[in-house]
Amino acid sequence: MKGFLLLFLILLFGGQRSSACPHLCSCHGSQVNCSSRSLTSSLLPTGFPAGTTELHLHNNLLTSLPNGLLDDVTSLRSVSLHGNPWICDCGILYLRAWLLRQPFMVRSHLGVNCSSPPSLRGRLVVYLTERDLLDSCHYWYCDLALASQVCLFVFVVVQAALLVALLVFLKRFERLSKEAKRTTEESFTAEEGLRENEYTHLKDSSI
């Protein structure tokens, strides 16, 4: 019984959340107006009411749409997306794919023009090719990968330099050890010869 009650409460409150008007937007029936709110891509609502038929997102600061944002809003008949500084790189692929899936009567592509990069400025997002977008992709982790490779190369070079220095030190230590051993042996031989001379001299004197 408790399980059914918990499931009912989840469905009840979940349904209320899905039909609630998103923060920073105004709602009138099935119309959701989020236009001219200085919304950025990170400030967009995570979802819209399932029964939304009109959605206004124009005149904001949107550069892309989060993946899957509009997938659950299946009743849309009108979407306004113009007046936003869309950045046409890999991040715009979701919006382009969503626009391509819409029927011609949903004129959501109107005014959805690239603001950057300069090579694509003014182009309609819906008419961009994947090659156009992939050529303009510059992800931060590509730069990170390059920096990592440079650091790895520097690390290998430093390790190689340390290994060479160690080998040189060992060679020098070996040479110094041989010289010290030879000097010691020469000194010992000289002392032995001196002692023998002294012994011979004392022996001759005693005679």
C-alpha cells in the first residue's frame, strides 16, 4: 500500500513539475514565452511543459541549445528562435538536427542564422552541412590533449637527459675509482720498494 502511495505522489508531483511554467518565462495556456529575457544557453530551463504548442525563445543570448531540450515537447506548432547569436560549431549540431526533423509548417528555422565563426556568419543553421560545422569545431579538450602531448614530450626529454647525466656520472665515477686504485697500488709498491732498500742498507751496515 505504501509503495502504491509513493508511486502516486511521484506521478502527481512529477506531472505538476512537467506542466509548471519554467523559471524566467511567462505562460498563457499552451504558449510559453521566454523571449527578450537575456537568457544564455546555460540559463535555459531544463524542460518545457509537455503540452506546449508555442515557444518563444527569440531575442536572447543563446549560442546553442542543450542536447534533448526540445525532444519531449511533441505538440509544438510554432517556435521562434531568431535574434540570438548562434555559434555554428559542433555545439549547434543538436539544433540543426532538430530543425531538420520539423515539418515545413513549423517555421522554426526562420531567422536562425549563424553569428560566428566569420566564415559562416549569416548562414541559416538548417542549411549548414556537417562538414561546415566539423571544420569549425574547436573543443577545449583538443587544446588540452595537445598540451598533454607537449608535456609528455618534455617529460620524456627530461628523463632522457637525466639518464644521460647518470651514465656520464657513472663513467666518471668508474674512471676516478680506477685512477684512485692505481694511485693506491703505485703508492703501496713505492713503499714496499723503499722498505726493501732500507732493509738492504741496514743489512749491509751491520756486516
